[in-house]
Amino acid sequence: MELQDSVTVLKGIGEKNAKLFSKLNIHTIQDLITYYPRDYERLEDEIPISQVREHEIVAVGARLTAPFQSKRIRQLNITTGIIQDATGKLQLTFFNMPYISKTVRMGAYYIFRGEAKRNKANMMVIEQPKVYELQEYRAKKNTLQPVYVLTKGLTNALIHKMEMQIFEQLSIEEFLPDSILCKYEFASLEEAYRKIHLPVTREEILSARKRLVYNEFFLFMMAIRSNKEKNSGIPNEHKMIETAITIRLLEQLPYELTKAQWNVWNEIKEDLEGPYCMNRLVQGDVGSGKTIIAFLSLLMTISNGYQGALMAPTEVLARQHFENIQDMMKEYHLPICPVLLTGSITAREKRDAYGLIESGEANLIIGTHALIQEKVHYQKLGLVVTDEQHRFGVRQREALAGKGDGVHVLVMSATPIPRTLAIILYGDLHISVIDELPANRLPIKNCVVNTEYRKTAYAFMQKEIANGSQIYVICPMVEEGELEDVENVMDYAEKMRTFFPETIQIRTLHGKMKPQEKNRIMEAFEKHDIDILVSTTVIEVGINVPNATVMMVENAERFGLAQLHQLRGRVGRGKKQSYCIFVSGKNKKETMERLEILNKSNDGFKIAEEDMKLRGPGDIFGIRQSGDLEFKVADIYNDASILKMASEDVDLVLSKDPFLELSENQKLKAFQSENKMLQVDFRSI
């Protein structure tokens, strides 16, 4: 068995299961071995129904005393039943699981496990419980069971079984130098993979995770140092001067730049005029005014006779940039010939765009990944701007810059990363920060609540909609089956439809949709054809809808604070007062205190710093900062100390052996050249 073999070489994965695994982006043995558990659970002892307490995860042994009852409310099927033991009764509720009546036989004894809640009749209820045969439950009790993110049709048991099969047949080679392995007393690579999937103790998990986190950071920093080497000191072949066009635009704008914006603009001008190529990152909070700085940079490039390119992470955002620039071009009579290049435009439109770009007639090219396709030939590319840097791979950024000789690079990011970490993570870039907001922005009003507040929130939303506003609702997952005890977009939208009148248009949006469908939904929301958009974090880098005034985030405890801050940046973009409601599915004191930080501040950088202080290293159940610099297991906040270790070690290795020619580094050199596993990069979502 080889790492690059298809998962179908495993006994138990045929064509049907292979399709299910592919939904999780698992195609090879390598993909499966690096598909890490998102958590581990230790099944607790069963308790009598009389001892069940609200908001606790419980396991009760009982029998179904009457047939299940099912009812349908619009698209939502709700199945309920009553279980009983010698001490009392308890209600079970299942959503969109009508088949449960065939799975759970009346009168038979089962273990039902889930979070207990109280219904309107003051009766204890468990929604979506896991159901176990008695022997099955007791066999698993008090062992560590890995819990994976799933898709409908796949089970934890199947993934667990496949991982066991891999470790029986596969041998994994080491790549770190012996000196580093000894220095930290790291587990071998094979042992780390085995223990992350098949642990016996919590200590084994922590040890394995530390090794795998280090791997990701070490390889990432190797790529960053390589980039820095290539990019530092490249002579500026596109020297520019500030022209009257940018000065005149600044005078005509209906607002004044903030002091922070002026500072960053001056740094960019110095780069464009200086002896070396610009390679700069601009970090700025949501709404801090990064876009106008990027536009001024592109305008200066164009007025010096060069082409500028702006790459956005989504088609909707690219189109939005294009339309905004067209509006500014007309309003301020700017000498710009922009062209839009995305995957969904027609073949004829693409051919026309290619011709305009190659001839130089188009001097501003705006688009998505389509900008780096082989067919795109630039005549005189001078500046590349990538918007929302964390959504693009380092190699994607390089590919666009490689479309010309000595091209200036400006990358933009709204991801609030503490400066200490940014210096390490963006080691190949000079860093500028826009750390103040325009004075005319109305601060967003925030509240942190538990699930009991939900109906009050719905009533508030209804009032906002009646006043002509629109709503975002964010859920962690797309559909039932991916994670237990968290809200998913598909079922949640159906639940909302049972509360709101049919006149209120509710639609869903998520990353599993085809790009054209996503664009259609986001454009419909922008046009106010949709009142409530129930979405995953795909809208984090999305469309600018000034009319959206409320955002509600379900299971807010599942997100990092920095990401929650970015999500709420989708509202507060117009003149109306905006609101953000963070709903925690957990009532734990520390969870609520952590979320309260968002109540106290709208400053993304302060929030990121506080988040990092609260979240110590080695927390295997830590909140993932999904959406920013996203590694498979590492987290830049939880694991900041390991990031610093890896960064220092990379510097030490390369200072002694820049070309990895010493015998102790041969394994690492071979690993890199073979491009085997864990090619860490910013992941596009």
C-alpha cells in the first residue's frame, strides 16, 4: 500500500463508499490518514431517567413505551417517542429521521445518549440522541472514541475501521532531522499518525498532536523562507512616480482618509518608487478602508503605463469590485479600461478578455483564480493585488506574480492576527496595518445569549424585516450527519420556516453548492429577493449588502473569536443600526465569558490578542479558526508556542545548510522533492 493509492484499495470501500469519502475530499490513503478526528469522546455510565439534568450530556437505558409519532411541518419531518425506565419517562425527538421507527423496536432495551433539554410541557427531552444496543455501548464505555466530521451515509465506525486497516499495512517514513526529534522527544511520524487516530490515553493524543502540529508549521515555514529568499532584493523594474490622477482622486473623494490609511498609502508609494519590488501585506479590520488603498495602488500603476491585476477569492466579490471600479471610473473620469475574468463567464467573453489583456488595452484585470490560467497573457503587468490573502495559497499568489517580470505584490487581509504571529507567518512580506476605522461607522450592537433566547431573537428579526432590513443566520454545518449537537444549514432553515410567515423569503447558502448556484443566491440576497439567508461561513468573504442589519450565529462557541468578528463584519455596512446575536449551544461559564469579549470590543486585533491569551497550547478540543490560516490540525492561536519553535528551527536548519545538502537533512530534502504529504498551504475554501 502506498500513500497515493486510492482509498478503494481498502477492504470495505467500494464505489458507493468512495463517493461518500470524496464528499469529504478524501480520495487517497494520504487524504484519509491526514483526516484527523475533530474530537474524542469517552462514553459515560448510564444513569436513571430521574437523575437527568438539563443541558447535560447523558446516557440513559430505557425502553420505548409507545409507537413513534411523526408530523410534517413544511419540509421538516419531526418524529417523537416516549422512553421509560423504573424511575421515570423522557421524550425523544428526531428531525428528518422517519426511519427511526424501524430502527428502534418498541419494548426493546437501548442506551440513548445526547444532551437533555426541557420542553414547553416541562418534560425532559433529548433531541437527535445516538442509539446503542446495550452490549455495543458497554464495549465502548470508558474507551477513547475518535469523532470525525462526517457526511450523510458515513459513520465514525467505518472511518475508524479503515484507519486501523491502514496501520496494519502501511509503513510511513520519517522526514525530520534526528536532532529535532531528539530535542523535543517527538514520537515518530508513523506513531503520531497511529496515536491521533487510535489513542489509548489522552496523553497519547496530546503527544501525537504536538508532533503533527509541529510538522505543519515546520513545512509551512520552510515554504515561507524559500519565498522570502526568492522575493527579497528583487530589483524594481517597474519604478513608478505618484501622478496627478491619484492626487486628484484623493481630493475628490467624499471622505478623508484616516491617519492609518495615509500611513499605509505612503508606505506603498515608497515601495512602488523604490529600488526593490514591493512585497507587502496590508492587514486591516473589516471596514477599515483597505479597498480604497488597493484601488489607489492600482491607479498609480495604471497611470505609469502598466497593467494592474486584482484577484478576489469569490466570483461575487470579484464582480462587486469590478462594478465598484466601473462606478468610480465614471464618477471621477478615470483613465481605466477594466475587464472581468471569472470561471463562469462565457467562452466568448473569455476570448475577448484574453485579447484585451494581451494587447494591453485592458489595463486593470479583476477576477478569481481565472487570472492565473495558462491562457492569460499580460502585456505589461506591474502590480498584483490579492484580496483576502488567507483564501489563496502561497503558490497561487506566486503564480499570478509570475505572469510578469519583477511584479509588485500587494496582499490584503481582514484576518486579525496578532502582530507577533503575523511577523512569523508572513515572513516573506513587509507588513502594514490599518488599525482605525472611519469616524462615520456606526458601532455594531452585540449580545451573547443561550438557545432559550432564540424565539425572542426571531421576533426581533421579524421587526427588522418589517422595517425593510435583511438577516444573516450562520450555522457551523451544511447538513445533518456532519457533527452531532450542532445546528446545520438545511434543517435550521426548515425550522425557521415553521416560525416565520410564508411571506418572508428564507434561502440557504453553503460551500457544497456549485459556484453558479452560490453566485445566484448571493446576488438574489443583494437585490433583496431574499429576507433571511441561512449560511455557513462561506459568506465570511462575501457580498457587500448595506441593507443587512442583523446577524445571528448559532453554536457561536464552535468558532474562534477572530472568525466571529469577521462574520459580523457582513453587517454594519450601511447607515442603519446593525446587530449581532451570538447564540451559544453550551451554557458553561468559561464559554460565555469567552464570547463576552465580542460584546466589549469591535476591534479585531484586540479580540485576536484576547483570544490567544484565553486559548492555551495543547487544547485538543480547541476552537478552530476556520477560514483564516487554516492548517489540518495546527491552530495559530492555540499553538502559537509551537509555531515559534518551528520557525526558529527552520531558521537554524537553513542557516547551517541552506540547500539541505548535509547528511542529517537528506530525509527532509527527499521528502520535499517527492512532494509526499502535508504540503501545507493557505487553503482555498
